Amino acid sequence: MNDLLKIENLYINFRTLWGVAKVLNGINLTIKEGEIFGLVGETGCGKSVTASTILRLLPSNAEVSGKVLFKGENLLEKSEEEMRKIRGKEISIIFQDPMTSLNPLFKIRDQMVDVITLHNNLSKEEAEKRAKDLLEKVGLPDPERVLNSYPHELSGGMRQRVMIAMALSSNPSLLIADEPTTALDVTIQKQILKLILELKETYGFSVLFITHDLGVVAELCDRVGVMYAGNIVEIAPTEELFENPLHPYTQGLLSVVPDPRYKKKLKPLRGSVPSLLNPPTGCRFHPRCDYAGDLCKKEKPELIEYSPDHFVACHLYGGNSE
Ligand SMILES: Nc1ncnc2c1ncn2[C@@H]1O[C@H](COP(=O)(O)OP(=O)(O)O)[C@@H](O)[C@H]1O
Ligand code: SF4
Ligand SMILES: [Mg+2]
């Protein structure tokens, strides 16, 4: 499979009143064509900032360095005008709470027609027909009723389906889903995950699926990147990650997954997530790690391919600083 998105050595700092928050600390990851890549980590580790960087939607207090290559071109070097053509067309995003993206004052019909005509050269009537098709494709059997509704007249699950329909209206090659099911109850969550999987099979786009929930990752993703305090600490195919977690942080995360298969010999996490204003030196996980040695406090471990397609950033597995 070819690479669709390649993030190289991406650093993001935010200037704040309290100092500089070192939020992304040189991350590297690749999303291949047609795959679902899960980005998993606790709240505050930098998942949404990664998504905002890809779409170039960072606030003005952000300092950025590194590369975000999409189809081989560095998005960080694009003009705002060029980005507007990529955003919502080549790369779409859906969020946890569709109410933040839907305008409460307008019917779904107006909002969908707006989005569809923005990215496609269609008349209003053609756009409406397209909207109906899309709503049916995302499993809303009475599209006319949905089009006539205001956002608050729909359930949370229906609103998320509408958002997915809008995100797909331009036939994107990358769909970023930032915790899209976190606000939904478990049954609806499963339906939405199934829908994303089916649509991906039909349309062949890639998905960057952001979540703090390893259970969701296990159900949906082809490969997973584990994030900790602004670093990607491990990347592996999903099954491999669950069966053979290498990084002490991944092992800690998996120790709390309620599945007896994954509990073998895994130590639970202790301590808490560090402040990114003053992150730990070297390996940012060292204050919480039972294996931390002197080198861990001094040098940041680089992400290395420890075994085929299984990457880890931890001095226990070597790396270029040893
Ligand atoms: N505009 C901003 N200014 C300063 N700090 C920010 C800003 N946006 C995000 N952060 C900080 O960046 C870190 C990562 O945030 P985020 O990517 O939203 O985490 P999550 O993994 O939960 O999505 C957090 O510590 C957050 O406080
Ligand atoms: S680099 Fe050191 S501190 Fe970091 S996870 Fe590995 S052993 Fe632990
Ligand atoms: Mg987030």
C-alpha cells in the first residue's frame, strides 16, 4: 500500500501566559492508502493538535516545525488558499460533538447543500439529490425528514451520521475522525464504527481515527499509533500491538483493557500525565516507568522499527542514541 500521509519530525509549541507548552515533541507516523490508522492516548497527549496541524487549523500562538506530507506534498508549506481547497475536500474531519460543526439555526438541507455546492460544481437541485443519496448511504432511511429537520430535532447518533455524510460529500481521500463516538452510548457507538468501516470499504478512503479507547481501536483499526505526552511511543498493526506490546506505556494502557487475553504480565500505570509546560527530560515517560535508567532521563528515544512493521521509541529496544 502506498503512503497517503506522512508526518515527519513534527514539533508544535504553544506560547501561553504560563510559558511555552511543548505539545508535539517530534512525532513521526505514516497513514497508508485505504487503511484505518488509530491514534490512541490519554486526554491531553496531543491527538487533536495533530489533527489540527494536518488541516492547518492551529491557533496563532502555535510554533510549528517538521513536515506533513499529503500525497507527497508538504501541507505546512501550502498557502491558506491552497489549504482551503484541500480542507473538506481532500481531507475531511468529523468531531466528537456534531453540534459544534452544525449550525443550530439552519435546517440540515441548507447546511448540506452549502457544503456540497462549495466543493462540487452542482446546481442546488443536484446538490439536494446528492444530499439525499448520501444520507441513505449513511443509514438514514428517511432522508427527506432529515433534510427538513433542525440539528436539535435529531438524535446524537443521527447527527453524527449527517456529519459523516457531509464529510464524504467531496469524496475525500482522508477522513479524520476525532473521537467521533465518545459522546454516544455504546450501541450507537458500535453502529457508527460499523458504518465507518463499511463506507471505507465502499469508497476506499483512509481514516485517521483518534480515540482514547483501546476497545474501539481493537474493533476498527488496521494499525495503531500510541501517543504519550506529545510523542508517538509505539506503532504496530492492531493485533500485533495487543498481543505483543513493547513500550512500557502501551503495556500499562493494555493492563486496564477488560479482556483477560491482554492482562498477562502487564503492569498497571502509576503516577499521572506530566505538564507539557515543563515536560520530563529524555523519555517523557521516565518518571512513571519501572525500567527507567540514566539514559532515559538524558536522551529522548527515537522511534525505531524493532521488528517488521512494529515501531517503538524506548531505550530498552535500542535506538540511535545507544
Ligand atoms: N491553543 C492552545 N494553546 C495552548 N495549549 C494548547 C492549545 N491547544 C491545545 N493545547 C495543549 O496541547 C495539549 C494537547 O492537547 P490536545 O491535542 O487537545 O489533546 P488530546 O490528546 O486530548 O486531543 C494539551 O496539553 C493542551 O492543553
Ligand atoms: S525509554 Fe526508558 S523510561 Fe522511557 S519507556 Fe523506555 S525504559 Fe521507560
Ligand atoms: Mg482531543
